[in-house]
Amino acid sequence: MAAHPSHAIGPLPSWNDGPVKTAILEFVARVSDKDSLGFIPPAERIAVFDNDGTLWTEQPIYFQLAFAFDRVAAMAKDHPEWENTEPYRSLLHRDPNGLAAAGEKGIAQIVAQSHAGMTTEEFDQIVRNWLSTARHPNLRRPYTELIFQPMLELLKFLRAKSFKTFIVSGGGVEFIRVFAEQVYGIPPEQVVGSSGVVKFEADADGHVRLIKQPQVEFIDDGAGKPVGINRFIGRRPIFAFGNSDGDLQMLQYTADSKNPYFIGLLHHTDRAREFEYDIHTHAGKLEKALVEAQARKWTVVDMRRDWGAVYPPPPDTRNTHH
Amino acid sequence: MAAHPSHAIGPLPSWNDGPVKTAILEFVARVSDKDSLGFIPPAERIAVFDNDGTLWTEQPIYFQLAFAFDRVAAMAKDHPEWENTEPYRSLLHRDPNGLAAAGEKGIAQIVAQSHAGMTTEEFDQIVRNWLSTARHPNLRRPYTELIFQPMLELLKFLRAKSFKTFIVSGGGVEFIRVFAEQVYGIPPEQVVGSSGVVKFEADADGHVRLIKQPQVEFIDDGAGKPVGINRFIGRRPIFAFGNSDGDLQMLQYTADSKNPYFIGLLHHTDRAREFEYDIHTHAGKLEKALVEAQARKWTVVDMRRDWGAVYPPPPDTRNTHH
């Protein structure tokens, strides 16, 4: 075995030394060391992560919403009536005031329109194509490169310690599953998210289709997160990480346990490398969860202070040492 | 390594030699052998099993229904009004005609009543207590011993070949999860089933409760099975096993694939050791799925012919060789 002393910086190289990194390492050691009083059997080491703003960036808008906007634009040629129909007109003419007037209801309509009327496999392919070509408007990188390097290291470290890592997201489960396995190492069956109604159809030749419908089925956000965890995982997590008020109930659920638990809350404090926001934002508003985290001494990650790197290096600069 | 020649009978000792056992062994070899044309990567080796009538017995009534009946009887002392209210009166007085008159709606009411109004943890404990004391009316064994030995061997064999084994049941997901890990080796997060609405509540002290409501949320049966697989697993299975018309759409979904797949259908033909039924039964009616399985040359298991054993030996007779 060759020695690599320069790489001997532990399992979380992109986390700066300090109380946050120490809290993570100590918790994982405590539950995974057989001789520890806090030992937890591997099957019960469930770790849940929010996605938007926790595993990847969520500004200036949720990436799935960027997908929905692009999708509506691509569909517009088959819908000439959209020129005179809100919210489509405002979206196609990039009219922010018109979109704002359409409100949550208009946005929901755009998401439903762009996510329905096709089979689950067709949707997968549409998302796949979009992810391979779309770029973030400010950061000019593919969305799947705007994932947080420290969180990738944390996911990998937890799995090495026999944790089972899950995404529990307010975003659409079928959207996230397209990239989660390749990007995060999280397989489809470990992604919990919001979903639309899906309809089964079979024809006489034995061909089967699952057709995505425009109706919402389940919103995996806020109180929906612990409900979704109960429904999909069926076991209370011992490790939970979020970044917004939509994650608060998931964190509360994880923290109401006699067993050891770890609660992480990411605070976006880094205007230079990513974004700086908490109360005054639409995507990922953080207010109540931060107050509660501070009061209960949960582990609050200050991105600027605690992360040595934010994103992975671009692919063409990787592996240059080998 | 010690040799055990007397045990050298392959991975499925309770399956009799014949075309069914051969079909299973050949399929598993085909998808798991790296040099095979039909090789499928481990992450895609999803195997789904119905529960009632496929992994354990389902006669004379679904075991979960037996639980619901016992539960209503246990709750009756707090509900004197049930003496004059159907379907409770008929149930408490063991009046089969009255129960039949109450129909599906009455049964649904009994299930809802017996499964709601408590936290998810309380429900888990109630089911656990029931399973530890209740006995099957004819077979006089605990319900969790009325599991099929050949299927236990099959689950274990598939997992040894890097399959991920799931239950996809019309039964209640929270009921099955109580015993699935210990009995089948299938953890809670790999159980898909029907579910009721669950409500999140948090108090000011940080205590959190998930309260089971009497409303049905999702019926994981018939066309609901492929929908449930899409929602919970997000990947099309390559191996599916069922025993009734309620499994047909799951089998069709698995069979509509360009990849190799295996479809198993258990036919209960064994009046002496278990039960003999197909068309004329309430629990596990098998008619259309059998016709389709025969037409499409799926693997139909004839319990009497193909299984050398049905149930595991009673616990007190196990391990006598060690």
C-alpha cells in the first residue's frame, strides 16, 4: 500500500476544522463504535437530507422550477393559445410582474403543465436531456455541478460508516431520481419527495404505461416531511440535515428521540462563493428553524466559516494529479 | 472450512427439482453472471414480492383482518354503543350473516376503526403484542410462523446474488413493517403497502407525534401496485412474485421490459399442507392472472408439486443438529 501523507486529512477534507466538523465526527464515532454507550445498529442508521439548498444550490430559483420554465418555452410552439393565456404569456415574454401576479397558483399550473401528459420514462428522458444542456444563469455551470462538495464527502463518510442515506425533498421525486444516483450516490428507492398522480394503463399486447397526471398527490414539505419519512422509510432517522423552515418538522421529528441523534442546519452565508440569504428569500426561507436550532443547540453550519470548498472542481480540472 | 456434504443440495432446498426450480436458478445465473449476455448490474436487481398468499398464508381471512377483528373486540369495553351498531354488533357476536350484510364498506370501517386514533409507535406496539399472542384458528401456530419456507430461501438466495428484495402488498404498510425485518429479512424501507392518512403534531416542548387517521390514503393493490412501485422504488423490477389477480398489473409491469425478467405466480393447490383455492375465494382470488401467466409462459408454481416443505419447522424443533 502506498502512503499518501499529503492526503491524510480525514474523511471530510472540505470541512474546516472547528466545532461543526468536530460535532459530526464525534457523533458518527459515538453511534458506530461498538464499545460506545451510544452505539446504534447499522440497520437503524438512517440519515435524511433535504435536497434544494442542502445538497445543491437553490438560488435564484429552485432548479426544478428553471426546468419547468424551460419546458414550457419548449412546448410553446404547440400551444399558440399561450400567447394570450396567463401565466404562460408572462413566462414566455419574461415578464416578472406578470408572473408575480400569477402567484403560487400560476407557478403550480406551470409545474403541472410541464410535468404531466407523458409516461414516467418519457419524463425521465426529458429531465435527463435538460440537465445535460441547461446552465445556471449566474454561475454558468450545469446544475448537476452545483452540488456541495462538503455534503458529498459527508454522504460518502456516513455510508462508509453503514448509514443508509436518503433524500427527503419538497422537490419532485421523479425529477430528483434522474440524477441522484450518479451525482450523490443515492439510488432511486432512497429518494422521498413530492409527487403527482400517476395512472396505470395496459393494452392487450402486454404493453404497460405509467402516465403522469397534472394533479398533485403528495407535498413532501414542512409537516409532510416527517409524514413522508414515516410512509417511505418507516423508521425514525438518527441524522437529519436541512437548510430552511420547510425542513423544521423533519428536524424536530429526528430530535424527539431517546437515542443519540444529529441535527444539521446549513446557513447560506457566503455571498462570494454561493449565495447569502435566510429570511428574505422565496426559495429556502430560513427563520423559525434557525431560531429553534440555536435554542436547542443543533449544529448550525455557517457556509462561509465552515466550508473550505463549496462546489466540486469543474470536471476538466479533476484528476490532474494522476 | 468444514465440508457438509449432506447439506450440499443447493440454495433452494425446499423447492422440488423440476422446471420451476430450474427456471429460477437459470434466471438468477443469467442476470448475475458477469459474462452472461443477460447480465444486469446489482443496483438494478429489484425483486418485488406480494405478501398475503405469496410470502405467508392468507386463509381463511387475511391475517391483518384477523388483527382488526381482535382489536375491535379488545376495544369494545370502551364502546358500549357497539352492542347496537353495525358492523360492530355482528362482529362482536360472531354473526357471519350480519358481517356479510355489512359488506366491503363494513369491513373497511372495522379496519379504519382498529388502525386509527393512535400514534404510529403505539400502533407498532399493538401489532407487536398481537403477533406475539394470536394463533391461526385452524393451524394453531403464531401467524409469523405461517410463512413459506421456500420463499424464505428464495429471498435469501436473491439477496446473496445482490438483489434488493421488496414487499409490495395490498396490506397495510405499517402492519407489515412490524414483522418483515425479523421474519423475512426485509427492512421497513423496503416495504410498500397500503396506507392511511397520518397527521403530524408537535408541542412546545419539542415532542412530536404522528397520529394515524381513519382516512385511506393509498391502496397498493391491482393497478396501485405498479403505481406504488414507481412511487416508492422508482425503478422497474426484474423479478416479481405474486399469487392473485391483485398482483396482475405488477406482473405485467415487470414483464414489459427489454431486459430479462422473471415472473412467478404461486398457485395454492395444497389442501393437505396449506390451502387449495383460486377462483372461489375472497382472499387472494386467482383467475385472470393464472390465464395470463399460462398464455405468456410465466412461471406458475404448483404448491403441491413444487414445494418440498411449506412452513418452517416450529421453533422448538429447529437447530437440533447443532
